[in-house]
Amino acid sequence: MPPPSYASGPSTTALLGDTIGGLLARIAAEYPDREALVVPHQQLRLTFTELLARADEVARGLSAVGVAPGDRVAIWAANRVEWVLVQYATARLGAILVNVNPAYRAHELGFVLRQSGTSVLICERELRGADFAAMVDEVRADCPDLRQVVLLDTPDWPRLIAGGDGSSALPAGLDPDDPINIQYTSGTTGFPKGATLTHHNIVNNGYFTGALCGYTNADRVCVPVPLYHCFGMVMGVLGAHSHGAAVVLPAPSFDPVSTLAAVAAERCTSLYGVPTMFIAMLAAPTFAGTDLTSLRTGIMAGSPCPVEVMKRVVAEMHMPDVTICYGMTETSPVSTQTRADDDLERRVASVGRVHPHVEVKVVDPATGRLVDRGLPGELCTRGYSVMRGYWRDPDKTAEAIDPAGWMRTGDLAVMDADGYVAIVGRSKDMVIRGGENIYPREVEEFLYAHPDIEDVQVIGVPDPRYGEELMAWVRLRPGAPDLTLEALHAYCAGRLAHFKVPRYLRLVDAFPMTVTGKVRKVQMRAESVQLLGLDADSTLPTA
């Protein structure tokens, strides 16, 4: 009889007991003159000693404006040195960092600031044509806890730093189990939920993710993925720094040419990305002429990877040890990872084995009982990596984490006889577009406000570049003019994050329903694939 679908991650390495700030201080003492952070687009290089000193300057500046342990400080910015400084400064101070997606617009920003109770917001003045300062002005009156806004690339930032007392001591006695980070994930109720993570959660997840990549202080990790996400700030910054390795931020946001150039110029040994990023780099006009021979490893995560893409990354990008990671924000994020000695078949057919000090199991979604290995069910995970809960939302927390501490991922998986896990579907409606998690309900709630829309259902349809794209099925109000895709995009522009804007639109008189009155999104997706001619894309082999 096959064994049950349960596995735990043995390790001869103990969990770390550091806070994030303590980790940085320890690594700076061990590797004081090693490069810690390289930001080519800001012409900046910092050693670990310099990074610690700069972070403490920011921490003292925040303290001088009244930020205390437990207070929330939000950052709304692209990848830049200030992001990393604020990440470490808040941790050194004991404040809770609130990550805000740079793609958010005013209504999303306002919700996050209100729900988190943010007191200080540090943000770009403008980014890629979006006026961040104007959006802050638009929502500020509705955010009663927001005391101060610090605009980067203005006198606000040096003024914040100058306001700190250089001789003042930072708080002592911070605990690794203190909450230190709130990351918002798209929610089924129409608004994001704030996954609350501790020092212990993310210090250890970063450390063990880097360990499975074989990092040492000789490594240089290129991080083109966004810092606002766990991929950048945990697997990237903490994953590298916990091993004394350098982090290279090639551009404010992902650009394939800049990323390739940074890998070559900085002799990076590791490269991160979601599959769409690797596809873009392989297709870049400079790819053939770029020296990538310094690469050895890296991480591909965020969405399934086409088999042929993985083969090209290994062979043409000189990344024989590239690993696949699986996880979710609520689990800090990584729960399973392939190993460097796994063969290519394992790396394209699975998301690896359970992480050190973590447990995973596959259960029948209806009963919660373990299924035998080889049978599909819902993947659950338990251990140090599971979040404290959703910020100020005990009901949603109880829905996600059972009394025994198991986090329900909502993903359908199969565990084989050797413990390798393959993701075979999702029991929730979540859509993954280019590594961005989108819950259709959130987009539906936004589109319901359109004056001509009576009802709307949003689904994911296959896409060869992004993995999935959004499609909106819309029922118009009686007498309303026909809605065009261009008009729908115009309605969303500047108000909804770009990755949440539906690419496809279908006007319908009714939705397919079950006998109990529920919308049949499976049928909608099948019809949409046929209507849009996406049959070939729906069968692309993926890892």
C-alpha cells in the first residue's frame, strides 16, 4: 500500500535565532569589507559595514519622527537602495514594514494604508509616468493614522536622515517572533489581505533558500524581481545576505537588457526571475553577445515554467544548478525547492521536495484526510515559515490556518514516492499572471462600479508569455451601449494595477450556472479557450 502524502524536512542545521537587524549586524562583523549591495542604476556600492551604518541612520531618522517598535512604516517604490535601507532600518527599529506594490493605484493604496494603520509612508515621487505624490494627496484625508509622507528624490529623504540623533541607541530586546512585515495578497473578498510575517519567519526562509542554492560569501545574486514581494526581499536580499553574498539590483523594474548587462558586468553567480523574465532575457537582442559564464545557479518561481524554457536556461544561460521554488506569501514564502543535484526531469516536472524544518502534506479537500502518494489533493504546509496571520483579520486567519497550524495553500498537488511535489491545479480561483497572484473577485468588485456593468465574472485563460491572462465576461445593464475592450481599459487606467486589467472581454446575456445557482467558471474557461483560439496554449507542458 502506498505511503501517505506527508513529508518533513530534516536538517542538520538548526533554525537561526536572529532578528533581521541582528542578522545584518552579525554578517557585517563577519564580512565587514565584502560588497553587500550593488545598484548600477544609482551608481552605488555598499559594503556590509556601510549598509549597516546607512540603515541605522534611517532607523534613527524614523525614530526622531516618532516611529516606535510595532508602528507601521510603508514603502511604495521600485527597486532601489532606499528600499533595502528601509527594510533593514525598520527591522533595526522594531517597526513593521508594509510593502506596497508599485503597480497599485489610489484606491488600492488607500485601502492598504488604512487597513495597516500606517503612520509613515516612504514613496516615489513618480514612477513610469504615474504621479505617486498626487495619488497620496488623493487618499491622505481618508488615512487617519498617516502622520508623515517622505518623497524619495526630494529633500524629504535627506531631511529624514538628518533628523536622527547619530549617537542615540536603537531599541534593545527585540524578539525574533515579533511581527516585522506585512505583505498584501489579493483577496477573494475584493480587497487584499495583509500576511503578517515575523523576523523568525523570513530570516530562516531566506537563509535556507540560499543554502539550497549553495550560497557562500563569494556569490553575487542578481535580483531583477520586485523587492515589494517575498521573492525579492526574502529570497533575494535575506537569502543572499544571510550567507554573506552580495545583492545586485540591475534596474528599478525588470528590463531584460539591463539585467543581462548587470550579470555580465558584476560577474553574478545567481539570477532570479519568474518564467516570463527568463523568456524575455532569452529573446533580448543583446543575449547572444552577453557573457553569462559567471552564472552557476538561480531561482525560477512564481508560475509554472515551460519545459523548453528551463532547458534553454540551463544550457544557454550557464545555470546548471538553477532551482525551482514553490510557496506563497503566507509561508514566508518557500515550502518546497528542487536541489542542485536534481536532474532536469525533476526540475521541470516538480517543484521539488519539502524545505528544511518544514512539513507538507496533501489532503482530500472535502475531508482534510491525507491521501496516498500519487493521488491529487490540496497541499498544506506547517512549520516556522507559516505567518502569524492576516493583519487585523482573525476570521480570514482561521479560514487559512487550521487549529493544528497547517496552512491551506489552495493549490492541488501530487506527491510522488520520493517526496517530490507537482502542482496540478488550484482549488481556488486565483490566477497567476507572470508571477503576480490575482484573485478574480477583487477585479470583479472593481468592475462592478462601472455604470454600464450589471454583472461581471473574471477568469484566467492560458497565455504563452505570462502563463495566464484575465478575461472579463460582462453582462450590461438594460439600455447600456455596447462596451468595448478599449473603453474597459480606459476605465481601469490609473485606477487598477496594470496586471489586474483584463486582456479579453466578452459581452454575454447570462453566465453558465450549476443547478445550485453557482457560476461555472470551469465551463467559462473552456468556452473562452475555444472562442479565443487558445487551445494550443492550454496544453503547453509546464513544470
